[in-house]
Amino acid sequence: MATVALLMASANCFHAAEREILLRRTFAAIAIVESGGNPQALNRAENAAGIVGIRPIMVRDANRIIGYRKWTLSDRYSVQKSFDMFRLVVRYYHPTGTPEQW
């Protein structure tokens, strides 16, 4: 019985690793489309900034989801912080989703 539980746990870890890879690839694709991969990009018309064109409402929503003010508007220019917000929001709204939904 322990072997079955171990195999199921291993499968879940593998599935989680696959989803993380898909999440990172999706983020990279969005970065190419939104900013050409430029972390300093700014779209004044839409008030979108950073590598994936994050708007202020996404920063507010990410902070609401996490339960405290972790990110600021200037964090949109950090690739890692932008990815962290993206990951949080994707997992919140589409926990079993696919890149098309994200």
C-alpha cells in the first residue's frame, strides 16, 4: 500500500513540475508579445508596465489575493516580481487551467 501512495505522490510532483514549466513558458510568450522581452517597457495609453505589461489593477488584485500589500507599481519592472504576481493570479483564477486560459 505504501508503494501505491509513493507512486501517486511522485505522479503529483511530476504533474506540478510540468505545470510550472508550462507556466514559465506561457509567461515568456506573453513577455515577447507584450514588450518584446523588455522589462522596462511602458505603455502609457494603457498604464501597463514591465515585461508582461502589468496594469495597476493586477498589482492590487495580487495583493488582495495574498492578503497584504506585498507588491507596488514599481515591482512591475522586476521580471521575478512580475512572474510571482502572474503565477499567483493564474493559480488563483485557474488552478487547473491551461496556457490558453492563463
